[in-house]
Amino acid sequence: MLRSMMIGLGLLSMLACGRREGNGPDSAAGHEAAHTGLDLIRSGRAAAGLDQLRQLPGSAITARNIPAWHESAVAALIEQGDLAHADSLLALCGPVSELPGPQLYLSAQVAMGRGHSGEALRRYAAVTGDPLLEARAAFEMAVIHSLQGNHQAAAEDARRSLQVHAHDPAPRTLLVSSLIALDRTTLAVEEARLLPEGVSRWALEAHALLALGSADSASIALDKALAVSDSPVLQYLRGWALVEQERPAEALARLEPLAQQAYKDAGLLTARALTMLGRSEEADAYTVQEIDRRQNEQGRRLWSEGLAAAEARRPERARTLLEEAVVLIPDNASLLNDLGAVLTLLRRFEDAEMRFRSALALRPQDASTWGNLAQLYELSGQAEQREDALRHMAELMKR
């Protein structure tokens, strides 16, 4: 979904920033050369494609002169995962704080591609000047907020996108999902029924109706969806409906295979069906499994938020979030390493060393943790320990 947005933006060449000077002749040869360069980029030959484009007259990129091919080229590079070349092309237009809308939107795509969701959100929020572009940025923000579990912000962003793209199913789908997560189920049903007929609409409608306690109405939507698809999400929703309708044997047949794969809340629903059937010991086992799954999921959400806080230069907030995540996921070496790095930044060297050592106890061959430990020892003036950590890191990097 995100990539399709990138490609679509690349075609909006007339939205480019600055004063267009000498973008090359409007000859057939000029257009063909530009298309050839873009095709080379899309085929994974970025260097050759950029060389082709730069040979066109008027293709020197500055803040006041951006060639017509620029956005398409950056979008194609992002599509190919070549974020370094994309970033370098954008940098020629000026600093991020001064980029106009189209370039700022693309720079947000680059930030997101690098996993910097906080920075991506800031850049999307700063996109102004064109309602269509602002609506696209709002949708991308909704996606990020949804992934972060911030469903209120996701719903608000999706609504802003729908103000311009009222008939686009993507932001409405995201809005319905967010409303369900916020327990605003009546409104979720209303919004779901504005979607085009199809499996996605029926599944969302059924989910909202089940959350509303209307299992019979949900089953009508599920009958339509299951006539077209037999996906896990539909099996899960059907099983949920059967539990609510007190048909535990049928529910169990749908839910137990999903619970064994730790799919969504299938474990708890399976436990409910087993309890109805008088199989309490099996029900308890699935309940414990589901509690563990939710704990892991919550821990990873806190971990993600902690990294975003660190990226936003809020180390104390990052420390709090990462320490909460460690409580829920105590045996994850990467998480412990991240917490150690934040504690080092805060100059809490003793605590940081403890976290790094815990990470190395779980994963002793991790060169990055040894490198972070070496940096900690350098900052805390422990020269001998620093040399030992660097030696470990160097040996691991030779392998």
C-alpha cells in the first residue's frame, strides 16, 4: 500500500518545487531519454539511470531548479529500496526543513523506509500547500499511528484523508479498524457499510458487529465473505460468532488450528469454547498461551515506542518505555542492547553495562553489543575494558 503511494506521487511531476528553468526540450527525444533513465532505475540500475537523466539539458538540481523527472526518479528509487540514492537526490533540493511539499513527502517515505517512524511522522505533518498531497500524507500518518497502536490518532488522520478522498477504500478501511480498536463499534459499522461490496468490507462489518454483540448480523456478512474466501481472518471471525451463538463444537473446529498458530485472540476464544464443552484443563492451557502472546505483543509495542522516543531525542522517555518492554520481554538480546545504548546516552554507565552484559549472555557473538560496550567504557574512562570489548568485536567481525 505504501509503495503504491510512492509510485503515484512520482507521477505528479507538475507539483515540483521552485522555479522550473531549462528542464530540457519538449522533444520526443528528450521525453524518450527521460523514460529510458526512469526505466533503468525501476529495473534496479540506479547509477545508469541517474547518469542518463543528468545528461538531459537543464538537469542540474538546485533548490530553485528541479527537473521534471526528479519526483519520478526519487519515487522509483524508494520503490527499489535504494534509499541512499533517493536521499542524495532529495538533499540537492535543500535541507529537509526547507523542502516543498512533494519533496518533503518523499523524504518522509525515505525516513519510514529506514525505520525512523517518528521522523517520518514529523515530515508528513509538515507537508502543506496541496490538498491532494496533504491527504496522502494524512493517510501515511494514519498507517504509522495504527502500527504504533495509537488508534485515536490513526482515526483522526484517516478522517483527514477522507475529506479529500471520500471514495478511497484505503483510509476508510483504516478508519473502521481504528474505530473497532477504540470500541466505537456503532460508528465502525456505519463506516464499514460505506465501503464497496467485497470480502474486506464484509470482514470489517462482521468484526464491528461482533464487537457490538450482534453475532447473528455478523454471520450474515460472514456468509457472503466465506463464499468468496476462506482466509484465516474469516475463520477467526466465524469461530468468534459461533462462540457467541453458543455453538462450541463448531467454534472449536474453526478456532483451535488458529490458536495453535497463536493467531490473534484465537487462544482465548478457543478457551471459551472448551469451557463450554467442560474441558477446563485444556481451556486453562490456551488461556496461559494467550496471556503470553499478549505480553509479548505489548512488549514489542513499547520497544517500538521507545526507539521512536530515542530517535526524537527524548532519552528519558525512551528509557522508561524500554525498561517497561524488558519487563514483558526479558530474554530479548536486541531489546537489552537498545536499552543499554539509551542508558549510555544518559551516562548511567553501571546500568548500561548490566544491560549489555545481559544481552551478551543471551547472544555472545553479537558484534554490535560488544561495540556498544566498548563505547560505554570509552565514555566512562575504562581503557582496559574498552580494549577487551574492541578485541571481541574485531574477532567477531572477521568471521
